[in-house]
Amino acid sequence: MRITVMEASDLLDVSPDFLRIALQQEKLPIGIAIKIRGSTRFKYFINPADLAKYMHISLKELEKRKERLHRFDGRSAQLDM
């Protein structure tokens, strides 16, 4: 399962920018931000197991909540840059 920054920010009820900055500063134990060489941009990776643990839910529950996001929101996955 892949979790985007948009999905994780919705699940955590924070803004995508807040989540990106927290990952860049290593303030959240749910993934990593990798600076792209020769650029000011970052690539973000959210670890589903770490996100579920942080939210105190099972991976199965995380998957259900992710599905509900798309069912009610209708938003398609976006690039995390």
C-alpha cells in the first residue's frame, strides 16, 4: 500500500505543508523526506506501518480509512513533490 502526503495529511487532520515540513525536520516518525540532489525540492515517502502505529490503529484499519478518503472525497492520488 502506498500513502501519499495528501492522504497522510487528511488522515492526520493536518495540512500537507505542515506534514512536508515535519518530515523534512524529522519531527514525525511516519516517513522520510529526501532532498533531490541539485534542487530545492524533496521527495516524500510515508511508511504505512509507521503511520498506522503513530495513529494507534492497525494496517487494516489504515487501509479502510484510506479507501474512505477516496470514496467521499473523489480526489485522485497526486504527486508528492
